[in-house]
Amino acid sequence: MPKIIDNLKEQIQIEAMHQILTNGYSKTTIRSVANGCNIAVGTLYNYFGSKDELIISFMLEDWRECEQMMVEIKSADPEELLQQVHNALNKFIRKYESVFKDEDAQRVFADVLAKKHVQFRARIAKIIEKAVEKSRYEDKEFLSLHISDSIIGWTMADIPFDKQYSIIKLLV
């Protein structure tokens, strides 16, 4: 009779995240994750078709939480709203910084990240529309996209919010 393990999918994701963040992309394998969960490799494949699918699953879950934090921002003050967006993004980016900087992971995920970047930028732009509604610039949609892209890039580069905002405030 097969053993029943409660919340196995979540346990697999937690173990994979731990290994990725501790050992890096290349040293994390389906076999090492299965061993860490005390399950057979075939059992893991019942939940995830590949290591990359597994990694994307837990990163997207964390991204959804990050996005939800941004959606729930109530402030109408542009600086405060953008600060909170930056804080949420920074938390996500710093958590997965080692994955973003890993050359092997970059090669594997380059296409996916390029496509997702466009989606993430648009979603963040929608959230920060309130920050640009009083701007003197006519094309608020473009301005929101531009600021969104800038915040993503600057936060990835670990530029503090106060430096980011010193430029953004000229636009909003």
C-alpha cells in the first residue's frame, strides 16, 4: 500500500526552494529534491514535469503574494504608494536574487522571464496609475509603464528607493 503524505506538493515546493536558495540552480536536481522529501523521483514527477516547472511554481506563488501586497496599497500619495510598491518588489527580488544572478538559471529562464517581465510591468503599471494621475504628462498609460519598468530595473540593481524617487518625482 502506498504511503499517503499530506500536502506533498507544498512540501516539494518548500524543499526545492530551500535547495535553490541554499545550493543554487545547478546543484538542485529533481533527485535531490525527492531525496530531501523522502519520496521517489517518480512521485515528484506526479506533481511537476521538470525542475524548471517546479521552480516556476513556487516563484509564481511568491510573485502572486507580492502582487497582492501591491494591489492592497491604499495610499493616494504618490511617494508613499511607490515606496510600498518598491518595498514589495524588493522583498521578492532579494528573496530570489541568487536565482536571478545564476548564469545557468538565466540561460534556462531567459525567454520565460522576458515574457513575464512584460506582464509584470503592465500589472505594476496598473497599480501605480494612482501615482501619476495628477502628472502634467498627457500619456498617463505610458508614464505608468515607464515608471513601472524603472522601478523594476532599479530595484533589481538594488538602488534604494530614495534615489529612485528623486528621479520619479520629476515625472509625477
